[in-house]
Amino acid sequence: MQPRRDSWSQRLIRWHAAPPKEGESVRWECVDGGFIAISLGEGEEIGQAVIHAGDGRRAVVETYEEALGVAETWRS
């Protein structure tokens, strides 16, 4: 028996928390080598949260909670 491709368990298994790299607050890595990380903004983005992914996506949001929501969406 195989889980559906879009099932919660399939998403859970694909992504796992990983040690953050320098400058990151939190990082998730995928079994296919991708990653999503959140860091605190610097320079003009100070006071904001920055989400970036290994595929080049990047977003800047006002709060860390918003960043967690974006990261969750990107991992889906």
C-alpha cells in the first residue's frame, strides 16, 4: 500500500528539519536536495524575515510567523 502523492505523510517524509547554515534561523531540506530557509533581514530588509529556496524563490515578509507560513506553503 502506497500513500497518495499529495498526502500529508508523503510531504512529511520528503522534508526534514536540518541544521541552519550561516545567517539562517531555520532550514528544511528535501530528499531531492532542495532546501527552504528563513533568515532575518539585513540592510534595507532589517526587521523583516526572508524566505529563500534552493530553486531561487525568495520572499520578504513582515513577521517571522508569516515566514513560517510561506515556508510551509513552499514545502507543500
